[in-house]
Amino acid sequence: MRQILKLIITTTALALTIPSAKAAKIYRQYQYYIISGHNAEQLDVALSRQGPYLKSTGNHHPGAARIQFQSDIKLRNTGKYCRIEKVNVDIHAKISLPRWKQRRTTHIPELAIIWDVLSQDIKRHEESHVVIARAHASEIEYALRSLYSKRDCQSLQKEIDTIVGRILRQHDQAQIRFDRIEAKTFEKRFVRLLVQRLEKIVLIYNNKQYIIRLQQ
């Protein structure tokens, strides 16, 4: 199962175009791919071969978040000066996640538990990429709304491009930094999540046994 645990840390988000602020709308589209396997080794192979392929890494990954920032920025020239009249940005995220075909029929309960924890962490990882994108989108929108008017729209547009380019570079660096942190902390985090799941299962079992004894 070690290979499955390591696969998630390489997941990457793709950043395209431009972003938004706190009021930004996020449109999520989930895409699921089906993997088949009856043991940990088969699941490892399925994830590495059938997961979404990212050109940025040249590899298949357990999950992926393809993020696109679509901006609506309008400038207004009054004749005396040019100002930003409107700044709205929507975020579109296509999130690819795995589904295990034999999850409900497997006769290996411990494998099912590990898969549940892993698949939830894959989803959390991809959703985190969307959150990071939105934070930088908010920064762009706030920065643009804070700009002073210019004598001409060409000068204003140049300043807009400079700000957007700078924050997008920061965004890309933040995404890479997030993946690195996830890679370093994954095993400890996964073990902690697995222990929490097992403790929850034990608690539910003990509660059921207690109720049964009360009914006898």
C-alpha cells in the first residue's frame, strides 16, 4: 500500500488565465475515473495508469485540479481620465478523482478503510488547490479595485497587466510550495487520519454493543 500513499503527493494544479476576490464565484465540476483492483498492488497500478495525465509533469496522478480564472475587467474613459469600472472574476475548477469499483464488494475490510481515508485525502488535496487559487484571485481583484485613475486607458491597462502577472507568479509558487509541504507531511498526516478513522469505527462498534446489552 506504500505506493498508493506516495502517489497523492505528486498531484498538481494547473493555473490558467486570470482570477477574483472574496465575492468570486467558484464553479466546480467533478470528474470520476473508475479503477479496478482486488488488492493494494492492483490499486497501485490502476492509479498510476488510469489517473488524470498532466502535461506539466508528464505523468498520471491519482487526482488533479484544473483551474481556470475567467475575468471580466472593464475600463471607462471619461475623456479626462481612465478608470476601472468593473472587476469580476469567476473561477472554474475541473476536479478529477478516483472511484474504486470493488469498494462495496471487497472482502478485505482493512483495504477498504485505507482506501476511504486515501480517497478523502486526495479530494481534500485537490480542493486545497482551488482554495489557494481563490486566495490569489481575491488579491488580484482587491489590488485592481484599489488602483487610481490614469490619464489614458493604455497606461492603466499596463499597470493592470503588471499587477496580474506578479500575483499569478506568486500563485504558481504557492501551489508548488503547497505540494512540497504535502509531500513532507503526508505519511504522518495519513497515519493520523487512519488512526482517527479506526478510533471512530471502534467507538461505533462499542456503542452498538452497549445498546445490545441494554436491550437484552
